[in-house]
Amino acid sequence: MKTSFAALFAVSAVLAAGLAAAQEPQLNLPRVRLAAGMHQIDAQVASAPDQRMTGLMYRQEMPQHEGMLFIFEQPSQQCFWMKNTLLPLSTAFVADDGTIVNIEDMAPQTLNSHCSAKPVRYVLEMNKGWFAKKGIKPGAKLSGAPFR
């Protein structure tokens, strides 16, 4: 079976366009207002599998009061890595009632796994050091619609 050069070129162009689109940051996800004590958070919500998989990849910057809340269908041990993630992040693994189970600092573009200390449904990513600067530690509670 012969494949024409035009057909190969067309397939290559489609694949390249898909790859370029895949390297765009997610900026238009739904948002939710959360609070950690007196500190307000404007969080994008990644609840669909493809949204969670992309997460904060390819973002060049993120305002200090913003983050991304990952919502899973049921509690389980959640593990995150930083492939294609350009920003250093701090990740809070959060129980159903909003209690922070553990917080992990993650370096950009690494493949190290950072996991929840126990099964959780929620994971909140913020700029690296955000939780520490605000004095927020494991055991603190987040509030907002997901935790009601």
C-alpha cells in the first residue's frame, strides 16, 4: 500500500497542531473561592480526568492568591509530579472536610512523586511557599463550597 507524501504531510500537520494545543496552559477552568483562615484563594477547578492530567502544566506565572483545586471522584492516595510544569508549587493534600493532611513542595519539571499521607479527594496547588508564608500547616482547615 502506497502512502502519498500529501497524506503524510496532512497527518504530520494534524499531529503537530494537536501537540501545540496540548502545550497550552489551562486558563479557563471553572473557579471556586476557598479560604484558609483569613486568606482568600481563587482556585481553578480541575475535576475531569483530562483537566487533572494537565493541571498547571505550561503556566508561565500564577498570581499569589490563585491556585488549582483538583477534585477526584473518591478518596485514594493521590500522587503528583511536575512534568511540563514550569512553576515551583506547594501542594496541599486535603480531606473531605477541608483538613490539610500534608503539604509537599515540588520543584519544576521533575518526575519525583509527591503523595498524600492518607487517602484524599482534594489536592490544592499554590505557588511554592504560599502555605508556609501564611503559617498554614497540616491540620489546618480550608473552607469553601467543596468542603461543605
